[in-house]
Amino acid sequence: MIFKRKFLLRSIVELIVFALLIALLAVIQLVMPLKYTQQIVILTYHRVSDNMPNPWDSRETVTPQQFREHLAFLKDHGFHVMALNDALTTLQDPQKAITPNSVVLTFDDGDRTYAENAVPILRDFQYPSTEFIIGKASLFSKKDYLSWPEIRDLAKDPLITLHSHTFNAHATIQAEGKTYFATDPLYLPREHQMESPSDYQRRILHDFKQEQDLFQKYLGRNDNVIALPYGHAAKSFISLAQESGYSYVLTQDRTQANYHKVDPTHIFRLDVGNRITDTSRLSLLLKGLTSSGPLHGIFWLKVKYNQILFDFSPRF
Ligand SMILES: [Zn+2]
């Protein structure tokens, strides 16, 4: 009995020592300079504005001042800000070297604050960026979204690339007490049943066609890169996207950065476009994402299980 208790005590002490060692290693990694190789980090933003009328706006809006500070941070710390298309081709070709501390800047939804507030700052730094367009929103909404003629004008800037964010599958629908993503088969309330696989396929293929037609009409080209709305899609959505010409699918999975030979239909992105991400948090997120060992383990756990280490902030 005494032997058993002693053994248990020793195990507990060993476990505590081990945990402290891991924590110490993580702290050492935290104070080391932010340097990574063989990885490309793709950052996500949505809106860039001082105007945040809705309570949830701070979750997807950075102020212009904050955005300028992000870019100054990247510049001052010697980051290599590269265009998305260059990053995607580099990742697929192991012969192409990845510059250390590579970063890509992307924006979702075609919000007009991108053109009004982000682009002038991006031009000051001469940094390339990509905006993902929701075709239908840009076709009909004058207030919040860039119009297609405005998108055509933006495309003349060699620093700007436009890509797809679906035509009209960027929505969630509430039915029967559940949330359905428009990128998945939908619940049809009138029929009291789920959309059939063939109807789903027809709807999604038609959605991609409408988006591709707009790219042809306004930008004179087909598109090959799509960012998933809400980072969410059924498996069949991905194969239908490939069938429709999208070779690259960008997710909102931020459990790791992108390495050579990353699955082109599952490109990782790190969302930093919210009010609480100041430059010290940006640095922390980049470190957690790109480091190996204990720090990455903690970051990964946080991301996966929504624990509190990195995202917790009373300021939200
Ligand atoms: Zn979106």
C-alpha cells in the first residue's frame, strides 16, 4: 500500500516536472526572434474601417491605423510579403525555394472598405494582396460591397489579384433549429426534406458557373482560386469546385502554415483581421503557428479546442 502511494507520488512529481519543462520550452520559444523557413503564412482580413456599428463587427474589422501597424510590423521585421498566386505555385513546386518569413495578405467578401481603406495603405508599402469576391453581393449591393465595374478597375493594379468566394453560397440558413451552410445540401422547409444530392450538385455547379461568367465578363479570364465561405464546405463541394476550374481551395483552417506539397484543396489561412489583434498578438499568433515543439502544440490545442491561451481577451 505504502509502496503504491509512493509510486503514485513519484509519478505525479514526474508529471509536474515534465509539464514545467514543456512550459519553460514554450516560454523560451516565445522570447526567441520570430523566424521561420519552408513555410508560407496566408493572413486573412475582412473589413478595414473605423466604423463598427454592430457588436460583432470588431470580430472581422481592423481600423486603418491598426492595419498600417500590421504592415509596418511585417516590414520592420523583414517579412517577405508575396502575392497569393506566387505562393500557390511555389507551394506546389518543391524546386522553388520558399523565402524565410513569407506572408500573403488576403481579404474576404469584396467589402468596399478594402478599396477605400486597405488599398491606399497597401500601396504605401507596395505590398501585393488578394480580395475574394462574392459574385452576387457585388452584382446587387451598392452599399457594403464593391461593384463589378469597381472590381474591374481594381484589377488594373498589378499589386491586386481578385479571386472567388462563390456567387451566392455565402450564407447560413436556420431551419428546424439547425444551422445549414449554403455550401452544404440545404433543408427545404416547404418539402420538409433535405435537398437531394443531384439538386445540390446542380445548384453548386450553377453557382460556380455564374461566378466564372462574371470573372469572364469583367476580368476577361476564368478563375482558379476559391476561398470557402466561413471556411466551410462538404467534400462534394470541393470536387465540384475542381470540376469548375478551381485548382486551389483556401480554408480558414489555422492549425498550421503551408509547406511544400500542401494539399491544393486545403490551403491553410490565419485570420488576424479583428480588433484585438494588435502587433504583439500578431507576433504571438505567427510564432505559435510557425514554430515546432511545445509552442506550436499549445497553439494547435488552442485552435482545435477553443481554449483560452491565444484568443482570450476581455476586450471583445
Ligand atoms: Zn466570407
